[in-house]
Amino acid sequence: MNTSITNFVIESGISLTLFTIIYLAFLRKETFFMLNRIYLMGAVLISVFLPFIHVHVSTPMQSVMLEEVVVTAPRLQNLLETVTVYGTRISVSLEQTIQSIGWIRFIFITGMTMFTILLFYRILQISRLVLNNQVEKKNGLRIVKLDQDHTPFSFYNFVFISQQQSELPGMKEMLAHEMEHVRQGHSFDILILELLTIFQWFNPFIWLLKRSLRENHEFLADNGVLKPGVSSANYRLLLLNSSFIQQPILANNFNYSLIKIRIKMITKIKSSKIAASKLTMGILVTAALFMVFGFDYSESLPQEKKTNATQTKEPQKTDQAQDQVFVVVEQMPEFPGGELALREFIAKAIKYPDDAIKAGTQGKVYITFVVSKEGKVVDPKVARGVSPSLDAEALRVVKSLPIWIPGKQRGVNVAVSYTIPIAFALK
């Protein structure tokens, strides 16, 4: 399970959970069925595509602050402590935890495999009903006449009816109900959710969302049948008298929802327009999710103007330094050999300038630099200095740092900014 899949599962799962809670708490009992369907499918589509949306936001230059390195004279000492980096997104720490635990990956992949096989089996189950029974075309629909005793159900533009029940009272309303499912394209919604379930099978809220969407489909179909000239009382009686025979799970069928809930929604007073304002909560959640998951915050380096001949002799910025520079990424750059090797390198390389020792100069020099996409240390600068000699020595050592293991954001090498304080202290 690679990083991109892990990130998709985490971010889409969090999104689905929030949207489902809002629906169950505020929208489920309202009678604006079409708006509820738009909300539910919008929640699904946002949850699917949000992990792939990356909006880069550039901010003024900042960097990761390393603990200071203390240089003493006449003997050098290095007190560089552990560098602690905090992720900016919730999914980063979860992602790293999941990646590090093998049995979680095994269980997740096993579940994905099982639900993928189950989906194909259900599609095959319906396909066999089409192939093994008589099919008639009527008004753009395909009527499949089954030998088994089934109440009507539908899938895409197929409506399945039992030959034994084709002449029963109320069959006209049942067929009208299934035609509403076909006309409104409910099977597309179901299939999208089934595909998402392959990745979210462990999430209890995906099952609540699927049930909510199925109920909404039944409410929409019932509402479509109850037009002028159709008796609401007779239709409710038809629901009570309909048989409870199990139907293929992928299909829309006449008996799916709890009969009590459907009858209650049929007789319920229509929700006021003010109640529709509850949908704004979904909009606010969407905006919040985009802020948390959709934005990658990076640093932009200011362009320096060359005003004299001396500046033109300075090393030119590399292309990497011209690109977006991050402060925190999913996988931070690493000095070869780790922190201990970095401390040893600085301790061996840096020298306390003699003129500074004679003058009794001491203090802390802050050097900023960028670890490029290739791991090179580029664009080192003195962010805050003490004296020309101490500044120059600190800058020289940082310039001499070898190539690092580059940082990664969403699996792609990126440039990352650092600041290292080097403290010169006299005994």
C-alpha cells in the first residue's frame, strides 16, 4: 500500500465521516429529497477527489529551525540537539503510522480484495438474470421477465419482474416505482458507492452513507409515483402488502427501505424552505476540508537584485532555489548518516576565527539554506550575524555541507528550507 493510496484512504475517510454525521443529524428527516441526494452524492464526489487536489500557497520565506551548534575556543564543542519537525496535516502522522505497521496493510489489502471480488460477483449475478431470462424492450427500458418469484427491482435501464406477479393488482404502481429509479439514474449512485466501499470497507460511516442513499432513492421513487390521480392511501397499502423477498444487493427494488420509514415520509408534511439552509453546514465542512487537505503551504524565495560588480561574483541560485520551497513536508531531508554525522561534520569543519578570539567576539550566527530537490545545499545566507569573520566562517561551513537525501511531498522530491544557529562562545 503506497503513500498515495494511504493518503487517499485517510482523507476520503475523514471527509465521508463528517458529511455523513451532518446528514444523519440534520438532513435525513427532511423532505427535500432531491437536495438530499445532491448533498449525499456531492459528499461522495468531494471525498473521492479531495485527496488529489493540491493548491500550492506561497508565503514569505521561513524555514525549519535547527537547534543551535555551539562552537567554543580554543577547543570546538558541538551541542546540536535533536531536530523536531511537526506535520501540518492530520493525515501525515496517520499515514506514517499505517505505513509502519505491516499487519494493518495486510488486513486492509485483504478487505479490498474481498470487496472487489464481491462487487464483481454481484454484477455477474445480475448479468446472469439478464442472459437467462426473456427480455422485452418497452419505452426505452428493457423488461426482464423472471421465472423466479420476485417483487420488481431495477438496475440501470433493466427492470426485472416476475412472470407470476405480472398481473397482480398494484403491479402498475410497482413498475412506475422502478421506472423512477431508472429515469433518475440511481444505479450510477449505487455503483459509485460500491467502488468507494472497496477502499473504505472498514469505515462504519460508509455503510451508514450507503443505507442513507438507498433510503433517499426510495423516497425519490415514491415521490415520483405519487402524482395527481394516484391514491396515496392505496400506495401505502401496496407497500404493506408487498412481499419481502430478498433481491440482488446492487439493484433498486420495491421493498428495500423499511416500510414504516417510507410510509412516514409519504405522509409527512413537506419541509419548509428554511430547513434547506441546513445544507450550508455541508458547504462549511467542504471549505474546512479544502483548507486542511487541499492546500500545500510552501515558501517563495525573494529575488535579490544585483546592484554592483561584487554581487555578480556570488554563486547563482540554482533552479531548485527558484522553485517552491517548503518548510514542512511528509518526508524531511536527511543528512547522510543522520544527525550524529551532521554534528561530526560541523565539529571537524568549523574553526573559531583567530581575530574573533583576540577581539573577544562571541555570539550566535543564523544561517538559512535550502536543501534542493537533488539534495544539494543551495542559497546559504546569513540571516542574522555577529561579526564579519564569524559570519563568514559559519557561512563557509554550511556551503561545504555534502549532498543530503532530498525531502519528499506526496512522493515527489521538493526543496526544503532550514535555518541553523551556530553559537560561537569563548571559554
